[in-house]
Amino acid sequence: MRRLLNTLFVLSENSYLSLQNENVVVNAEDGSQKRLPLLGLENIFCFSYKGASPALAGECAKRGIGLTFFTPTGRFLARVGGKSRGNVLLRKIQYRISDNTAESCLAARCLIFGKLYNSRWCLERTARDHAMRVDTEVLKNASQFLAETSKKVLQTTDLDTLRGLEGQAATEYFGAFDQMILNQKDVFSFIVRSRRPPLDRVNAMLSFGYRLLESDCAAALESVGLDSYVGFMHRDRPGRESLALDLMEELRSVLVDRLVVTMINTRVITPKEFDESENGAVLLNDAGRKTYLTAWQTHKREEIKHPYLQEKIQWGLVPYVQSLLLARYLRGDLDDYPPFLWK
């Protein structure tokens, strides 16, 4: 089983990353330096304007270390990748299926079924554990809608119909999302999902978490030899890692949504860790990103029992396991792709 290594987050917007021997050097604006060995790193997430040296980018590509660049506000810019891994025949199968909308639907509907199942579980758990503090009718109605839509998802063979079902389910889920927020309601209320830009603190956390998850999914897919840019439900678009967006659908609620709700309910994060711009956009500030990333890394190291493999793994390895299962399905080793169904 793959071992989860460390991830380096560089949050200072004026830091520059360089290579010295077998170490990554973080050069701060004040002239100070910090060195970390590349040996124990799996990913480097850089939120700096200045970026990294070509030598470091090349060494990361050579070692298979993910080097991902974001703006200081968390908008994805680029990811450095080395030589493609895996069998070229696997990627040819992926491209063939992607070009066929009917076959794409067969693969994508399992991913969307996983998304609806996990979203429903999040709502059901809140209704079960906090029945006296929430509107259980709202949660139960949304859960029932997701359950009924899940059946339709597994029956559809049309990609446009699948997208419609997923969109309806997402609307119902986010319509009940505010019920899961139990504390700090006056400053962390959720009304509707807003993306570009996020218009409240909850949306700011969700968007930031989804970007991290997308990067993890892209790296996982590339590590098993799949092309993260060629998806099934998300169609080809220049610069968009469509297959990573497909894969992360089933993992959004269990890896990001639950973490966001937990951080708010346990008061790990507070309103002072957000900034609001003149256009109404609400974003995590430097302190907020540090708080979120600390919780993110802690969550990724927690152990679970994988529902399909029945083996103990860390949460952070789930995208890699699902990528392996997806590759096995595409090769014909599995009749269907087994989505990650957590409860």
C-alpha cells in the first residue's frame, strides 16, 4: 500500500522556492531561508507570487513530487508534472471511452452515485446526532430526494440526463447544508453555493478545500497512469483537469464538507480569519489558510477502513485507492467502478 508522505505548504506571497542539493529552500522576503529534504515530500503547494526555480520544478518532476501553484488567494494556476506513468494502452482506453458519451455515462454514473450516497450520509448523520438542535424534516426531505435520485442515476445511460440529476441533487443538498452548522450561526450561515467568487465565509472554505482536493485527485490519477485532463462527465476544456473533477465528486462531502462543518462547529476557525473585498468576495486570509491547511493535513492522516477493500488506510490515500480502482475498471478487471461509499 502506498505511504502518505508530507506536504509542504508555502503561504507567504513573496517567498521563492529553489533547489539546493536534495533540499527545497524557501527563500523569504527578509532574506531568511528554510530547508526541507525532498526525500520525505509528496506534494508542494505554493501560494506565492514569485513561484519556484526551474531546477526545483525539474527535480520535483523527476522524483514524482507534485508541485502546484496557486495565487495567494487560493486560485489554481498550474501543476508541474513529469513523464506520464503507466501503460499507454490504459490511456488509449480512457480516451476511447471519453469520446463515447454512452460509455462515459456508464463510468460517470458510478462516481455520481457515490457523491449522492456520501452527501446523503452527511445529512443523515446530522439528523441522527443532533435531532434536538436541527430541523430534522429539512434534512430528511433532502436525504429522501438524494436516495430517490440515486436510483435514477444508476439507471440512466444519457450523459446530459446524468448531469441534470446531479445538478438537482446538489441543489437539494446545499439547500439543507446550513442545518449542519450548529455553532457560530450568526457569522457562518449558509444560504446558497457561490463559487466565483465565494460570497460568504462558508463558501470561501468550501472553494478552498475543493481546490486542494482537485489537486490531490489530479496527482493520484496521474500516478496510476491516467490522464487527469480527459474526463467522462466533465468534458474536455483547455486547462481543466476534467477527470480530477469527476473523481472528486464522490469525495467532496466526506473530505471537504465534513471538515468545513467540523471546523466551524468546534470553533477552530473564526470570522477574523477571512477578508472581504470591495466586489463582495469573501476569502480566507493568511491566518485562515494556515488554520484550514493544518486541519486538512490532520484529517488526511486519520485512519479509516476502506469500504470496498476492507483495509485500513489514511484519508489522504483515498484518492489514490479510487484512482487505482478506476484504472482497473477501465482495463476491464472490474465490471463496474466501485465508488467510495462511506458511512
